[in-house]
Amino acid sequence: MGALLTPSRVNAIQQFVERLIERLKPWSWLWPPMAFAAGLGSFFLVDRQQWLGAALALGLLFTWVLLLSESLIGRWLARRGHPTLPRGATTFIAQMIHQETLFFTLPFILITTVWNSGQTLFALFVVVMALLSIIDPLYYKVAGRWRSLYFVFHALCVFLVVLVTLPIMLHLTTGQSLFLAMSLMVLVALPSFWHLLKRRSLKRWCAFLGLTLVLAYAAWLGRIWVPPASLWMTSSALSPALNIQQRTPQGSIALTPQAIRENGLYVYTAIRAPRGLSETIYHAWRHNGEPLDIVTLDINGGREQGYRAWSHKLNFPEDPTGDWRVDIMTDSGQRLGLIRFTVSEDPQKASIADSTIRPSGLSGLNLRRFVPGGRDNSEVSMDD
């Protein structure tokens, strides 16, 4: 290795990289929209062109390996007396990778966010991070002066890339991907607290361990605010009946106590997931804020309109009037969507279960109709 990495060769490589960076800088503004387009294409083409999504995700992970190893390579070269890249060059490379990560994952976050929930705050936070990565004066100020904040920013980017890419590449469930993403985020964020150990003492070790545990616990508590980047609810409906053969809701009633006792109530949802991905989701029924029933549904990915699942509630409280909510949740506690309705003695105030299948999120745009491919008739149901 020493014979290969002579000072002259290392210096030549360094000069080549610096010249390449100088040529790329005028065109760096193209990188974020290209990454966003790649993420958008990966999201909508993953079912029909899974190799493309996997290739894009693999490329993104490869750049992260380079970024994580950059400091190790730099220290290794410095110990052997070789020149290293200046801080400006390494920061520019890190900025390109951060931009690639944020704008690649942004379509996944925006499309799967339930916008009438706390996930909106997380999605807006990711948007702010993406804007920070393209505002050079602010980004370089954070990278140069506020190193702890920069490590946290770096850790959050790691969280996003793992959360989005693992379901595409390895068909891990959202819960498995979320756990791995949080674990790696905490691990990468540890250098933010490393200054506590410059002077070793029991007190400082306890503070370091305590901050690590607090960060891990906060990440776990905040999981419900994180959109399930590989799943989203494409449509939903309320109905008094359901055609099992055609898998479509039917009928229309005003949701009065007498009507729901006589007919029961179907909650129909269509969940979009990448082909080959199997998930467990839940319909969690709540009455006036109090949890009542949780119905387990197993789904499989691959259907363009979403994997159709429904729960049929037959058992209602003695007094069912009031506000009802059905949360559609993943096994890890991430929200896919929610459905609200009101049961009232007055038919004028009661919600109408009219079997209308209403698009959810961005599914109303139906961008995937431009993607060629067949359809299947996947379905799952559960009665309560």
C-alpha cells in the first residue's frame, strides 16, 4: 500500500479532485432537482421497474459509505505524512451527498405524509433541511462553526436514507427499517456529544451515556410523527355493505345509532406498498377519543391502486353517538391515515356512509397511470 500511495501520487489525486470540484461547482445547482427527480421516479416506478429503485438506492448508500469513510481516510493519510483535501473541498463533497439524500428522499416523505396529523411537522422539517443544504452561506457556517449541530444534521440524513432505501432494496417492513434507521441515527449523532469525553471522568461518562439514552428514547417516542416512507393510503370509504366478489363498498346510510346496529359499518382502505413487501397494518377504532377495537390486517404490495383491505364493525357501545375515528397504523405505530365520522340521532347531523371511494394524499393525481403494467385483485378483510 505504501508503494502505491507515494506522496507524489497522493498529491496528484488530491489536485485532480480539487480541479474536478472547481469544475462541478458552477453546475452544482443541477444536483438537487436531479436527486428529487430520481427519488420521484424511484417511488413511482419501484413496482414496475424495481431494479431502478434498487440501483438508485444502492448508489445513494455507496455515496454515504464514501462520506463516512472520508474522515478515516483523511486521518490515515495525515498520520503517514500525505497531503489531505482542504476543509472546503470535503465540505463541498458532504454538501452534495446531503443534497442527494434530502432531495432523493423528499418525494417519499411528501407523498406518504398524513397531512392532517403530526407527520406534517416532520415533513416540513425535512423540507427545511433540504433548503438548508442548498443555501451555501448557511450550510458552510453550520459545517464550520457549529460542529455539534452539523453532526445532528448528518445523523438525520442517515436516518432518512436508511428509512427510504431498505424497504426498496431488502423488502424490510417499515418497522424493521425504522428501527435500523433510528439505531444508525443515534450512532452517527454520538460525535455531537464526544466533547464531553475530552477530559475523562465518571461524571462525563455518565453524561455521555445519559444523552445517548435520551436521544434514543426521543427518537422512539417520535416514531409516530415519521411517515412510513414505503407505504401510503391511496383511498378510503365508509359503507354499510361490501361486495366481496368485486371488492367494492356498496350502499348508503346516515350513521344513526339504529342504522349502524342494524347494518354494522365497513371501513375500506387501499394501501400502496412496493411489490414483494408484506406488512401488518391496523384499523384502530376510537369513540370520543377512547380506544375501542384494533383490527389486524396483513397486506402485500404490488397493486397500482393499493392493496384493498377492510374491517367490518358489528359491535357498538350501548350509546354509540359522538365522534368516531379510525386510525390506520403500521406495526411500528406510524400512521398511514385516519378516517373520521359522526354518529348522531339526528340524521341531518350524522355522517353519511355513501360507499364513495375517496382518494387520499397525492393519489388523486394518479401519476402512476402513466406507468405500464397489469393489475391484480389483492384483498384482505376482517370482521369485528
